[in-house]
Amino acid sequence: MNQTYAVAAVTAVVLATVLIGALGLRISRTTSDFYVASRTVGPGLNAAAISGEYLSAASFLGIAGLVLVQGPAMLWYPVGYTAGYLVLLVLVAAPLRRSGAYTLSDFAEARLESPQARRIASLFVVGIGWLYLLPQLQGAGLTLEILTGAPDWVGGLLVALVVTGTVAAGGMRSITFVQAFQYWLKLTALLVPVLFLLAAWYGDGAPRARFDAPAVLRGHTVVEVADTVRIGLDEPLTLTVTGSVDSVPYERGTVTLAPGTHHVLAGTTLAFAPGAELPERVAGGTEPPPDSGRGDPRLDPLGWSQPLAGGRDGHQLYATYGLILATFLGTMGLPHVAVRFYTSPHGRAARRTTLVVLGLVGAFYLLPPLYGALGRIYAPELALTGSADAAVLVLPDRILGGLLGDLLGALLAGGAFAAFLSTASGLTMSVAGVLTQDVLPSRGVRHFRLATLLATAVPLAVGVVASKVPVADAVGLAFAVSASSFCPLLVLGIWWRRLTPPGAMAGLLLGGGSALVAVMATRAGLAPEGWPHTLMAWPAVWSVPLGFLTMVLVSLATPRRVPPGTAALLARLHLPEEFTGLPGESTLAEGNTGAVPAPAQEVRR
Amino acid sequence: MSEQHPAPAFGRGDPQRRPRRETVTYVSAHGPGAVPGPARRRPAHPPARSEIDEQTTLGHTYVRSLMRSQLRAALTALGALALLVGSLPLLLALPAPEIYVWVVLGVGVYPVVWGIAHWYVRRAERNERDFTGLVER
């Protein structure tokens, strides 16, 4: 791939982001502008901004990579990401807007009248935000590594710097413009190349992508295995090896591997002849790998979503429902999603905005699976290298080649960076907002800028040392925690009068906490093989009911603790704005000055 | 609450039986130029609305009825989602050509989800309009 074009495209996207951010900065005058764009964002612009923010590295790169490796069962990811907005629309969109809450912590405090509940909610906002930022930064690292060969931390650092700069300088106003722009950029960046790729595929005789049999390599293929993997063979395979297979070192040695499982050490280069069947990657499995620790996460990062596509029926069905619950119910609790509803002028606009978002997001998700299928045909060896997330980026070069391939590859690289930048800035914005209000000692824009730095520095540092999991899977973890903590809080808080602060806090800690512990333990490789692993890797099936049940039972056990203002607050959440006062003004802020940042204070440059 | 009773002057009741109430007529209240008709002028603060503002028991009943209708719409939408999309893992677990999975999950789900959302938004807005009409009448 020609580096020059790709680097130029990435630079252009970064510059455009900074420029549009600077444009917003000139408009951004007051603190109110700074945080929430003064709530004057129309549904069209706001919907594009929400979609732009939501479509992250997981959507742009991750889905295609997972489909390439594991087939159409992975399509549940985009379906879940989309349907999550439907659940959000019907259960929380308008009431959340009418609550006037800027963050989920604000909602917790206003609804429960408890600063303690607010603090716990803030912990989860920051935790989920960091969990979600991590794969964005790692994805940026991978992209830049593929494009330019730079070390994998460079891309993450670049994104972190740009995002910190834009967010700290311009706040939400510029973010809205930046993200609306980035939605259309991302859509274009996927749509235009796929048309060329499909034309080339058709001209090639429209070969079928096969997921039920090993992929056949189309040309002479050299694969460098980045992580130690085990491969399974059905038939003997002859290949040229530099490195170590089954603990035997080779130097350009021609080897014929017998059918069965083989162990390929990280850094080994495998060269296949044209027409060879690509060996399947074996993940997890029932037997521990021969010479490495059981459940070492670095052994096989692709093992994570394996149960979704894997053959073991019970596991597959369970994992699918785990994914469905996490994504359907988790969307409403993502910190950067909740903030966006505050910028709608009123509850009805929030609903209509969500409807537009569903259309925009759904249209986008028609595209990544096509890249996954094309990748299975033309670049199946990516499944072995451990960088299947790069499928989207390498396909134009692989299928078209030449100048056209370079240009389309550059467009995709630009779109991928738009994805990292937009999601990362939205997350940074909300994490920094919560840090400013609930963690750092004093409020104000200057501390907000400090908080921005903190919000990106932590996941950046963790990303350098943490093991790599495919981005779509890693994002799924954040969804699971969000579904088990904020989904019960929002749904019960909006629809149930008897929710009490002790109930809500117990539910947050038990539901969200157990999901967090389960996914962390799985990532750390502590989960035993088999059902325990499946249960812990996909916790939503049990942790969401646990969160709901805890909240309900503890609330019923503490009936005296029902906040006195519950009836009035619920009335405000559900009544149309004409009953509750001016649509643009937050009545919540009156009784609760902590919820909304410092009043109109000048923020000139 | 007395304002909510129909004004007797243009009510269908028998005026001869209750002569005392007949003295308060639309014309006597609004002057001879006013045109009597079924559409009375709206009070500045409709009674039901002030019940809500003042958070009386009646006001809470109004809010509860709105919440119930909105919750019913939400649960209907969620039920449709569970039935149409949530059942798919079971259906797709049946042996079927792979192309079905692609078509259903790759394309078919999205219009269904959007359709449910569209229905819900219209329904929720209608609930709010009905509520406003009920309270402000």
C-alpha cells in the first residue's frame, strides 16, 4: 500500500477535525455553549452528530474483521448496536431529555436526591468511558501500524492528542459540528470503495465467500503470525516456515504438517502456495495448549467471540443472547450517548432525533459486512495474523491495486481515523465532564481542560500494556457493564415510583460491578475453560436481571427512603414541555446547582 | 371544579325546572355581542392543568394515566422487537442455507427496527396530544 496517500488522508481528517473544532471555538462563548452547545442543535445536525459519535472503530473496522474470521453470526454486533437505539428511544429518550440531566450522574442525583448515588454513578460513567476509549486508541494504533509501519502506540497517541486538544479547546459546540461532519465522512469512506470493490468482485466472476469450510488462498501468500496461535488442519499441508512450529525452529524450511492441531509461535512466517487451504485458527478448545499457560489471554485474542460462531450449540446460543442483551440494553447507558440528548431542545425533538439516528446508523451498518465477506474471499490469511481488524484497510490494495487501490485505501484510512476521533472525543467529553464535577476539587473550564487530559491519558497508558482483543469484542464489554448498571437505573428511575437511593446504589454495584468483574477476569485470563468462560465472557444474560432484581428488592425493603420529590420529578419526565415550563431551560438546575456546570461565565480564548 | 360543569344557558336541560340557574347566561356574562356557542373561551389556566401544577391527587392521576399510556406504547414496541428480532437466534439455529443469515441479519433487520421506532414515535406523540387535549379542554 502506498503510504503517502494514506498519510495524506489521515492528516487531512485530523486537520479538518481541528479546523472545524476551531470554528466552533469562535462560536463558543459562554460556559453553557461550551458544555452543551446552548441546546440549540437541530434534529438533523444532532442526529448526524450522534451517529458520527456512535460509529466507532468497532463499527468501521471491527465488524468486518469479525465477519472475516468467524462468519455471519458476527452480524449480531451491528444489529445490536442499532437496536440499542430503539430500546433507548422507547424507554428513555424523551424523559431523559426532560430531566435536564447533562450526564448520567446528574440523572442519578436528580432522581434519587442523593449525592452518594451520584458518586457511584460517576464511577461507572468513568469506568465505562475508559473501557470504551481503550479499543478506540488501540484501533488507531493498529491502523497507523498497518499504514505506515509505525509502532502501535503512535496512532493511539495521535488520536489522544487531537481529541484532548479539540475537546479542551472547543467543548461540545465544536464537537457537534465535528461529529456531524465525521458521520458523513465515515459513510462516504465506506460506501465509495465498496462500490469499486464489488464491481471488481463481479468482474472476477463473483466468487462466493465460504464460512463453513477453510478458505482457499488465491495466490502465493506469506503470513507473519503476530501472536502465538494454534492452527487446526484437516488434511496434510505443505508450507515454508521461518520461525517455530510445534516447538521446532525452522529457517525457510519446507514442512509438511500432518492433520491435527499445531502450535505456531509468535513472529513465525508461514508461506503458502497458491490454492492451499488456509488452516483454521483454533481458539480455546477443551484441551489446554501444549506449552503455554492455561487461558493466557495473549495466546489467542480471537478466542473471545469464538462461542458466538463456534459449533458448541448451547454456548453459541447463550453467547448470542448475551451479546443481544448487552447491546440492546447497553446503548442507553453509554456516557457519550446520554450527553447528546441534552442538546435536543425538547423531549419530542429527542425522540425524532433518535428516529433519524436509527436511519443513519442502520444505513451505515449495511456496509461493513460486505467488507467482511470480501475479506474472507480475498484476504483470508488476516485471520491468522491476529490483525483481522485491518481487513477494511487492506482490501482496496488487495483487490484493485494500483493508483485506484491506493486512493481508496487512503479514503478508508481517513474514515477510520474519523471513527477513532469522533467516538474518542465524545467519550472524552463526557468522562472529562464527570471528572470535573465529581472528582476534581473545583469546577470551571480550566479544570475541565485538566480533566480532559486525565480522561485520555489513562486509557492510552492502559492500552500500551493491555492485551489486544478485537475492537468489536472489547467494545462489547463496555456495553455489558452499561447494560447491567445504567439500564436498570434509567428504566426503573423513569418508570417506577418506588425506586429508592439504597436500591439504586445496590443495583448499580451488584449488577454493574459483577459484570465489570466478570469481563475483567475474562480479559485477565482467569476464567476457566468451558461454561464458566462463556458465562463470564458474556455476562449480560445474568448480570442485567441481577441489577434489576437487586434494585427492585432493595427498594421494596426500604420504602421509607423513596425520595420526597419523586412524584414531581416523574411528572416532569413524562409531561410534554408545555406543562412544565420553557423547553430550553433546565428546571433541574434550580434545585441542584451541582448538576449543571458553573453559570454563564465567559469563556473567551 | 365548578367551572367544569356545562353552562346551563346552552345546555340541553329543562330550563323551566331550575329557573334560578337560568339567570347566569353566556350573554349576561359576556355581553350581548358575544356569540353563544358550544366552544367556550378557554380559561387562562385550565383547571386540570393547575391540578397538575399544584400536584394534587387529581394531578397525579392525570400524570399516571399519561405514564401508563406511554409505558404501554413502549412495551408494545419492545414486545415487537423481542418477537421479530429476539427470536432470530433460535430461528437461525435451525439448519438453513447461510445466505438466509446474511439476508436476515445483514439487511432485513434494519427496516423492521426502524419501522417499530417510527410506529412508537407516532404513538407517543399521539398519546401526548391526547393528554394535552384532555387536560386543556
